[in-house]
Amino acid sequence: MRFLLIKAVEEAHGYSQFVNSLHRALAELGHDAVVSDQSVHVVNRIPDARPLALELQAGRYDVALSFSSFFGSVRLDNDASLFDALGVKFLGWQLDHPIYAPESLGRGLNNRYSVYSNHNHQRFAEAIRLPGRGATLLPGGDEPDEPPKDFHARDWPIFIAASWNGVPQRLWEETEDSHGKALLVGVLDRLLAHTEASLLDAFNAASADLGFGATLGEDPAFDDLMVSFLRDPLTYVRHHDRISVIQGLADAGFPLTICGPGWRDFLGDRPHVTYLDRWIDFKSLPALYGNARIVINLNAGNGGCERAIHSAIAGAAVVSDYSARLADQFCEPDSLAFFDRARPGHVVETVGRLLESDLGETVAQRGRRMALDSSLWRHRAQQIVDFVGQG
């Protein structure tokens, strides 16, 4: 099978690193894969698709793959999809909720294969009746060159890497009461109370309880409006979650290392908290995970969970909010420790249990074995080949 792997962002970005890793894995499996750096043709997220069209025509590819579905909505002058017109399967791999990847929601692409990181993301796309096939897969990890550092010799008992996005604001509280405000508040309350923060379930429940009778998938114009509308409550919850988790761990007095600028200003200097007040290149993060005994994975219900995979490979015990796909991937008992994001303080209980016993080392050892057995990029490459080969 012949793949064109589209690189749409700068080299240092995680998506570009995933393209490089998937390229090596496909080649290892014997497939013809070519990386196409289209990042120079993207300005302010607007792509110039002409160079890509020429490359697709010349290369006679079976599949074009793009993380976050960049270039997936490219259309010809007659409004037909570029990929449909050329008979090329387009595989868009969403590592985040599709409402943050607008090109993944275009309805004009019929020969579409979509990969989601969470089953609730796929359910949302199916609810608005996107054409094409869908599957749920987590990203992969690279096989390490060296054995991991001894668990007890690691410098950081607890490590978390997280961008500081500021304190989320409830700006809607300042607006007049309306049906829209009631729906937004209803969705937000249900997201905060849902173990996996499922946007589809929160919307359906809020609409039903308010007696609105609104459903997704019946009117494309309404769906488009709701995609824009629902970003605000989900973004609020994501920012709320990371602050709640990190502040909870810091307030508990645990020895905590936080990677990412901005947190010192928010939490203040504390004797048990170490701050890495700088941006870390994506390629350098696995080495940091390899110096930690416990790594916290945030937003499992919304994001791609690559941190969980990479931390497990690096030999750290992973503590994460719940994700059904992550639970399937680490199905052996005590190979990953979950906390309930909807229960304040549960992350502190979960981390404390690992710190106060040998369970942390057990989780690290079992998690690493499971990740190496089923979560490397070569495993994902074979799953992708099988997926696009279905039709």
C-alpha cells in the first residue's frame, strides 16, 4: 500500500514527530510511505493545496494521511473533494475532540477514513452523520534505544507536563438569561460531573432535561452552529480540570515537578514543588518521563493520551483520568492507575496510594510491558493498514 503522510505543521510540533514515527513504522512493515512537508504552504492555518494536488497526481497514492485532518477539506473548482476526485483515500487522525479540528467535520469528503483518540469523539462525529468510516485508536510510541532508569533512582516522585492556559472565566454568567445560556450551563454542569467528559452525552442530557428536544444529525446548519457553541464549555472544563488536578496535588504536599511556564505565578513558590519554567521540545519529553516515578496524564477523555503511552514506555507509573480506550490498552490489572475526574480529591488518593506502597513500581513495570507489547508505532501502523484496507 502506498501512503502519502502529510506534514502540515512545523517540525518541532508533536504531529510532525508522529508523522516521522509512522513513516518509519510503515516502512518497517514493507509499505511505500512518503512524507510530504506541506507546512510551508500553510499560512494562518489556510493551506495552499496546489502543491499537494500535484504531488498526489504524480505519486499515485492509495492513502493520504494527515493528523488533525489538515488539508482534508480541500476542494476543486467544481466543489468536489480533491481526494475523492483523485480516488485517494483520506485518513484524518484526530488526537483531540473533532470540534477543535474543523477540517475533520467537512461533509464534502466521501472517501474519508477517520481515526479518533476517544470513542466519545467518534460517537460525536457519527451523531452529526459525517460520511466515511471511523475507528478509535490511541497514538503510538517509539521503541526506546536504552533500558529505562531504575524506578527508585529517578529524581522526580511525581511529574506533570501541562500548558498554563489561565484561569477559565464564566463569561456567560454576565449575560441575560436565555435558552442558549441555559443550554450552555446545562452542558457545562454535565461535563463536570461526567467521568469521561463526553460532550455528546452532556448535550443530549441537557437538551432533554430543558425540554428543548434538540438533537444532532438532523440539520447540518444546526450542527455547525452547535460545534462552535460547544467549544466554550468543553474548553472551560479542560482548563478547570488541569488546575484542579495540579492544585490538588500541590496542596496535598506531594513532591511534585511541574513542567511548563506560568504555574509558579499561579501556585507560588512551595518547598515541595519544583518548576521547570520553560517550554520543552516535544522530542525531549520522553527523557523527562524517564526521570519520574509517577507521571500524570491529563484530559484522557478529550486528548490523545500520547503522554500516557510515552510515559509507560519510559518506565513511569501512569496516573490518568479515565478513558475507555486507555483502559482497553492497559487492560492488565495495575498496569495504569485511573482517578475519577468528577470526584474532587480522588487524584490525591490515587497518587498517595502509589507513593505509600510498592504499587507504583508494579504499575510502572506492568504498564511498560503492555505498552511495548501493543502500543508502539509499528502496532499502530499495522492497525492503520488493516483499517484502510477494509474498503
